[in-house]
Amino acid sequence: MGVRTTRQRRGTQAEDDAVAYLEQAGWQLIGRNVRLGRDEIDILATDPGPPPALVFVEVRGATSAAFGLPEERVDRAKVGHLYRAARLLPYERQLPRRVDLVIVDRRTGRAVFRHLRALEPP
């Protein structure tokens, strides 16, 4: 793999931070950067609940306010792609599926997490 850009390194760091945040909350990681059809899921994990769920997590990081809040950069189309991927995944456990957004905000220099659960499908 070639040289990674600053943006790619920051994205990977945000995903690493989000995984650590979720695991600390008792979640079990199933996979990262999981491709389902044309879509990619940043983190696939199980939330122990209650109620337990299979969760498709989109991660957004922020190091500056230049492009607005990270939550503003997840549009209806992106959420739709995540729900489409959720329907494609075969999974032996019959858990409810949902799409979450984890924001890793580093604008103050340290990671601050915002976890938006159960994004509404478009």
C-alpha cells in the first residue's frame, strides 16, 4: 500500500479511538472496514444492550471546525447506504440491526466522543 495521506491517517486514528471507546463500553468488535456490496462499514460490532443489537457504525472525526460539525457531513444518502449494507449482511445471530454514528472530536486537542444511536433510515 502506498503512502497514506494525512486525511487517511486521521481517519484511521478516529476509527481506532472509536473502537477503544466502544470496547470500553462492553461492545464486541466483529470487523472494521467491512465491505458489503458497494458499501463499506467503518465498524461492525455488537452492543450488549439492553437490548442487544448488531450495530453498523459510521465514524467521523474532527480536528478543526473548517468544514462544520462532523454530524453535518453524514447525509441521508450515506445513512441509506449503511442501512442497505445492514440488509445485505448474513449473520447467524438474530439480533436487531441499527446504524449508529460515533464522532471523535479532537478540536480541543483531546478526544471527545459523541455517540448518536439508531440513526433514522431515509
